[in-house]
Amino acid sequence: MRDYTRKSYSWILGASLLIFALPLFAQQVREDAAHRLLESTRAAKAGRAAGTSSTTAKDFEGCEHRTVSCGQTVTGTLETSDCTLDDGSHVDFWDFQGAAGQSVTVTLRSDDFDAYVFLLDPEPQAVAEDDDSAGGSDSQIIHTLDEDGEWTIGANSLQPNQTGSYSVTLACGTTGAPGAPAAPSNLRATAISGTEASLTWADNSSNETGFAVELRSGGTFQEIGAVAANATGATI
């Protein structure tokens, strides 16, 4: 806290104080991990298609990853030389940069095989998968991302050993901006001495990084102090 011993306490009575919360911008940290594939048996995949089974993942290295951007449709081919899941189905990976709060729609279409698509977060862990929500044998995922980083689409087939051409379409919605912290309220000032005052207030937010204390004198606010997040008082 700065030294304001030369200031007369008269400003407490004759000037205005402003306390406001500083916004918190959460930094998303991408874990450095090996790429993973869905670990599944044929029966487990059939169960997932019916919505009755969960998904796990395992480490898998050496798979080729290509990139896709929001608003783009890309094409590919499942081949016998592609990476293979435990159930014998082949998979291609498509990476894209996502942001927390962003809504994405991933559509996988093929005339050659029964499409199956899954989505991996930056960890990477499987967070969504689908068999035929796009109609017929095509698949689609609609998902809101919960962190910034590189997300991965798995272009896959429901049945093992299927190959053929496909297309992946990635549509992205707008990203919601982090909410501003709620303003503090019930500010009170109590004189400690002729040069110090005790301030108290109600903290009405949970996402601030701190509080700034400003003094208005002559119509202009000037910052005179700052305290940490979740504080409800300060001595200045």
C-alpha cells in the first residue's frame, strides 16, 4: 500500500471513494499428453451407439493428424493403413483450435461406410461421440467446448474393417466472453487517525482478481490502493 501520510483525512468527508472488482480471465493450460484413441470392443461401440456405454481412452502414438478450421468441410479416406481402434475400425484425426464457451457442430458423412464420430478435448479425453444423428448412417456432434486449446475430431466407422471416402464439416458458434465480476456494495469508511481510514465493503463476486481503491478529488478518480481477490476491507 502506498504512503499517504501527507494527505489530510478531510478527503474522507469531502471526496468520493470508488471500490471496484478487477475481472478474472482464467488461463487455460493445455496438458502435454500423448494422443489417445478410443479403447473399445465391438460390443462396447454398439452399446455407445445405443447410448448405453461410456468411453475411455488409451495412449496411442504415431497417428497422423490433419487440421480443419471453423466453417470448413474437409474430405478424407479411411484406409487399412490408418490407425485402428481395438474393435478393428479405422480412424482419421482432424485437429482444430477451440475456445472455452464456443459451440461446435461436427458432421461426418460417408456413402461408403456407417459413419461414427468422436471428439477429444486437449487433454486428450473423449467428451462426445455419435453414430447417426445427422440422418441415415451419417453422424453429428453438437458440443460446447469447456477449455481453450487444440481439440481433435475422430473420423471413424461404426463397423470394423470398413474403408472409403468421407467428409467432415466443422461449424462453430460464437464464444461467450467471460462475465464481468459483480460490483461490490455497502462501502463504509471509518477514521482511524488524521491520516488513515478503514474501508469495508461487501464482495458480491467470485471471479475477480482483486479490488482497486480509487479516490475522487476535483472530479477525477485516481487509484490509491489495491487489495487481493475476496477481500472485504482495506486500510488506507
